[in-house]
Amino acid sequence: MEIYPVRNFTKSLNPVEIIPKCYPNAAAGPRGPLSEPEALLSRRLARREQRPIISNGVNNQRGVALVIALIMLIVLTLIGLSSIGTSIFETKISGNERFSSSAFYAAEGGLEDGINRIPDLTAYSGNIGPDVTYRSGRITDSSAQPSKNLGLALKPGYDPTWEFRRFQVCATGESFGARKEIEVQILLGPYPAGTSYNN
């Protein structure tokens, strides 16, 4: 006696739910005797229908998880590289800003030194730290330059019998290759007009 699977169409069409039906004749089907090819085909179809649908879906999608994982890995790698590049760039910016500020403060110190030297207008230079220096003159000057006497000047609110002496002081500060320049004009006085008072 052989068992031929017959689908129960009154229930949901689940290939796993196969109702076995026995036939007394080994080569008989529900409508009579089956030929040998028909019996063989019936057995193959029964075995195929007993396979779960889920396994067929999984077999058809083999490798998809690997492809998705590789794409995600590439995306995460690109995000990581971008973050590293951004952090390096920001570190360089902050370092340049620090050197620039240090050079500015060096130029400010050099300016104070030049103002304290007036009326002495000779060139000067100095060190504030191991890598922080200042000198008189502009950034474009190759060496320290003397300050300038711009002559006499009158100031509103003062009698013409009083005069002011005007000086220009320029200082350049340098720190680790960064350079800053500060320039000021100073009025000294009032002095009695026509005198050679210089202090």
C-alpha cells in the first residue's frame, strides 16, 4: 500500500498541511490507476510540496545579509574617516589660532617697549619666550627699523601757544612662524610752542 498526498482545500493553502490518503491499489490514484510516470511525478510533487515556503525564500536570498553588512561597514568606515579628518583639521586651526594670538601679544609687548623709549627712536628687538620675539618695524621689513618722528601737531581745545609732538611706533611680533603687526601714532605734550623740550 502506498500513500498519496492530497491537499485539503477547505483549509488554508499551506504546503505543509498535506492529508495522506491510502489507496488499496499501489498504482491507483483518486481517479483510478496511475501510470508509472504519473506515479513518479506524483511522488516528486508530494516531496516538493512538503518543503516549507520559508526555506525556499531563505535559499533564494543567500548572500543578501553579507552584502548589506559590507555596505554598512563601508558607510561606517567613511564616517570614521570623515570624523578623523575633521578633528585633524580643527586641531590645526586651533594651533594656528594659538600661534597667531601669541604673535599678537608679542607685537603688543614690542609696541609698549617702543612707546616707553620715546623720544629715543632707534630700532629695537627682544624676546618674550623661547620662540616668541618682537622687533620694531613692519612685517615686510627684513630687520628692526627705527620709529618715526612725524613732526608737530595741534590739538583741538588747546591754545596755539601749546603744541604736541607726534610719533609713529610700529612693532611686529612673531611666534612659530605666525606674524602680527601693530602700529600707533602718539601725541606727546603739550609743550610750550617754540621750545625744544623733548621729555
